[in-house]
Amino acid sequence: MTMTDAPGLLIRVLGPVEVVSEGGLAHLGGPKQRAVLAMLTARSGRVVTTDELVDGIWGDDAPTAVSSSIHSYISTLRTAIDQPIERHGSGYVLGVDRSRIDASVFEDALERGRKEQAVNPMAAADGLRKALALWRGRAYADVADFRGLADEARRLTDLRLAAVEVRIEADLALGRHAAVVGELEALAAENPFRESLRAKHMLALYRDGRQADALRAFQRTREYLREELGVDPSPELAELEERILNHDYTLIHSREVVSEQVSLLFTDIVDSTLLWETNPAATQAALARHDHVVQSAIEAAGGTVIKGMGDGFIAAFSEPSLAARAALTAQKAITGTDWSPLDFKVRMAIDTGEVERRGGDLFGPAMNRGSRLLNASHGGQIVLSDDAQKAITRDAGTQVKSLGEHRFKGLGTPQSVHQLLADELPTNFPPLNTSGLSIELDRSFGDSIRGYELREWIGRGAFATVYRGYQPSIGREVAIKIVKPEFANHPAFIRRFESEARLVASLEHPHIVSVYDYWRDADGAYIVGPYLAGRSLADATFATMSMTQVIKIASQVGSALSYAHRQGVVHRDVKPANILLDSDGNAYLADFGIAARAVEAITGIQSKSIGYRAPEDHDGGAVDGRADLYGLAAVATRAPRPQFPGCADSRCGCPWPGCGSRGQIRHRRRVPRSPLNPGGRDRGFPNAFIAPQPIQGPGGILPTRRPRLLWPLR
């Protein structure tokens, strides 16, 4: 279930009103003009009279000659969206197919989900997850206060909650009771008069072996209804409490788990995070090319993609030989491709065994073993488990060599590992890296955690994965960072996480990305903040920026750092990827290193980019605000250097292109007032913000000349 992929216009109202065409977002004008389009969209295919439009926008306060304003809005909208808004008698009609309006697509999917829920809960759950992913905020978010749209916005909001309920019913039918407990708890608290949500919450708790919690949930609802309305829960809810109290076995989920023998292919791009940081544009193009190559090879061999992990895939095949065929086809294509300027390599692993299908996912020893084999391998290599090797070598012409026995974290017995060979592929690799941690298998699309819906994978680092999510209770999109459980459950991490997260969450500054929520459980640590749909400074091209833009970014980030330092918070990882930009070019400082030192101590791996780390941080010493200034100065070195016409004095010390002088005169000019330069005074600033200053650094890792900020933070 998606909106049509056909070329043309798409109207999105499940959030702020937007019109998307092949040329990008259309400019829809001011609130009243947008409201006119929204009212026509809400009644698409039907005539909306001028009187209805006037009443829906101005209400009882309509000015004289208001009809001419409506005509003007219609005329402007016709040009802006390049679609017919036809005049019919005393009104207008928007001639757009339902498949091009997200609200209509959502309603159609809800109707299908209701029909499928009883007969095919898997299809119902998957379809409704995709339908709910169309929501970007509250319906008609930027125009919902207009009289003509308030009722429609409320109707769609009610339908959204209904879709969530139907999806949860499907999940319960599939045995996903443990996965929906947290979501149901939040929904029941947000909608205390909707007893159907509390009933599902109680049922999920009971099926998860938490009878006492299920009974306490009923008590909370009963107390709330008595206090607020003076009534008792409905007979249906009271009957469910009685059945839970009496251990009614018919409440226990009885759907059989489906087990099957499959062969699994795991793929992963080596050092993808580093590729993104060093060359995001080339990496984006390479990733699209990689996805096409690997998916084509999987499909040609008769496989099915189970998970797309952002930088790799997990695919299932009926036979190990088919998985091997797909791996060889893909690896030959990748190895034979020129990926310049990237060092682009993909590692692969194949395992076979019995797995269980639950809720669209696969579970079993083969999944765990395969992920560890993959993590131990090297770029360009295809490794096999012993079971996969035995099955594959029965096929004539397949070449395999033994890599010996190895112990893997999380696997109780040593594992025999083998390598798949081919004439066109390299054969010699370093020893397997069995000391590393296993990769994290991504959560399923549409999963809910603590009242947040996971929408899509955004990025992955060595220690955490970031998703775009949605918070239904507030009606906003969020970014959710999930720290891997092997770190989140370590005592050193636990000791620091709560206090550091609380401190960062207390920061309130217009150029700091806020922390909305945070918590930790056995499955990981979670940090929730705003989702910014723009780009980071790592994606931006400094060469195309004016000096005014560069000064603006540095001033805003400098102001954010100055505020954080006054609150006793050090960022510790100032780099382009952690400076986010909105559509207006404003900068926001993101991703404070909550418990980062604990993670680094656990793994011995530095989470920060070497080029932006202060020497004392690299050496493991204590860091303070000066380390952040070093990072900001290092970021600023990427900025274009301003040209000063006529600079030819032999005594000049500036590094501007065309200047051959060496060190006595400092250029001076007026510069904007900013947190970096409150007085607006020119301080003679080579490279815009910094001057070189000799330091003693660890040779070969950091430059031997340390940037020194000439516009001090105050």
C-alpha cells in the first residue's frame, strides 16, 4: 500500500498541507490560500461552493467582496499545482484521483485492513503499518484551526486511532503480544475512556506471563472512570478481568509457530559509516548501485529479502546452493566495479538451518550464527558455516576452503568456518575478526516502542542505530537513537546513562537539537529527539556557501556550545555530521555524547572522527569545553577562505590565495556581530575563524598545527 508511483501530483494532508510534483514541493502561499486547497482536497471530486469556502475560512467575520479573494486564491493555486480546479456553477471541484491524496490512500488501506484482519492478519498488519507511515503530523496541521477543516481533521485523527487498533489486533493474532505491550500502555493512558485499548493491553500482558500487571491495569481504569465519571468499567472489560483472574486458558495465544529449513545470505558494506562521513555524495550513489546489484542477484537465484539493513541485506533461499549462486553473482559484480573515489567493499556470509517465522521475521540459531560469521569476515569475502559448506560442496564445480575452527561471542561451541572461492574473486584475506561484536539486526518496519512508531532506518554507527519515528500522542515525527543492548546493559553504561541523559535533556537552546525522551531496558538504550528533514553539514558543500552563510553557521553552533558549557555539558564530538541544517540554512548542534566514554571504555573503540578530536581526547585524558572549540575550529577549516583584493604586501601573514607574504600584517575589516564576535570587531582572522598554532600532537594521527579560535566564545 503506497501512494501511486505514476508521475504527476501528490497531495499530502496527513501533516502540514503539501503538494509534491516531479519538480518538488509546490509553493502554496499563505494560510488562507492553503486552507482553500485543503477544503477542496477534503471534498475531492465534489463541488465546494464559494459560500462554503468563505464560511470555512472566515466564518462569521467574512469581509465584504470576499468572493474576489476566493477567485484570486483559486487562480494562484491553479498555477502553483498545475492541476485542474474546475468551476462548476457557484463552486469549484478539485479533479484529482484518490490515489494521489494521502488521506484517501490511508482510508482505503484501513478498509482493506479491517477486512483482512480476521483471515490474513499478516497482510493486515503489514498494510496498516505502511498506511500509518503516511502520517507526518496531525491531519491538516497548518490549517486545522479553520472552521471548514476542524471536523475533517478530527475525523482523520479518529480513523488513525482506529487503524492503530486494527493493526494491534492483527499483531496479537500473530503472537506479537510482547512487542505491543509498551505501545498499548501508552495508548491506554492517552485515551483513558477507550476501554477497547485497555482490554487489548490487559490481554497482551496476560499472554506475556504478566497476570498481576494485567489485573493492576484493570484497577487503574476502574479507579479513573469512577473518579472522572462516577461509573464502573463496561461488563466486557469486567468479564475479561474475571477470566484473567481465573487463568482462562482460552485467552492464551494458540497460533502455531511455523518452522522451516532455509538458507540465509547476509551482506554488509564494510565501514559504511566512515564512507558516509568522508564522502556522502559518492556514498549515496554507490549505495543505490549496490542495492540494485545485490537485490538483482538475490531475485535471480530465487531468494527473498527478509530484511534491508540500510547497508546490507538478509535473504532467504530454499537451498544453500542458491544462496551461494546469489553471493557469487553479487560479489563478482561488486568486485569488478570501479567505485572510485570510495574504497567500497562488501562482506557476505551464508548459513543454513531451521528457523521460525513470527510476524514476518525469522528467528533461530542460523540467524544468530550467520550475523556473527558476517561480522568476522572481510570486504570481498564470502564465508560459510559448516552446515552450509557441507550442502554446497555437493554441487559440482563449487570451490571451498577451510578457515578452521573459531569461537564467537554468544555461541557456546567452536564453529567451523569456510570460504567460498571463485576465479574472479580474491582468495587471500586476513584472519577472521572473531573479537568483534555481532551486527545488530534491524527492528521491523512499523515496530512500536514506548508509544513511538519506527518508520525507517536513517543511519547506523558502531554503537547505535537511528530511525525516523512518529509519536502519535503528540502528532509529530521524531528521531530515535537505539544503543545496542551489548552496550546498554553494561554496568559502566548503566552508571552514566541516566545522569548524562537527564543533563542533556535539560538543555534548552534554539540551536541545540532537544532530547524529548530517554530510557533504557534489556533491549537497548533509547534517546528520542526531533526529526529534522534537512541535511547535515557533512552533506553540504562549503564551496558553494557564501562567507555570510559560513559565519552564520559558526555563530549559531558557537552560541549553542557556549550555552552548553555554561550548563556544565561538553559535547565531545563536534563534527560536520553532528551539525544539522534546516531549509533556511540555520544550524543545530545534535548528538551530544551521552555515556560515550562508557561505550568507548567497553569496546576500546573511539566513536569520534579523528580529524575533529582534540589531542587530549585522543590520548584518553580529561576533556572540557576547549575540546569542543577544537572541533568547531576543525569544522571551520573546511570553509572557503575570503579573498582580499590587492593583498600583495611582502610582510603579510595571511594564507589567502595569491598572497605571497609571510607573517607580519593581519588584515582587518568589519564583520557581523555574533556570539563568536560580540563586539563586531575585526580580529585578523585567517581562514575565517581560526589561525594555526603549533602544538605537540601524536604524530601521524593528528595535524601538528592545532587550530586556535580567534573569536572566543563568551
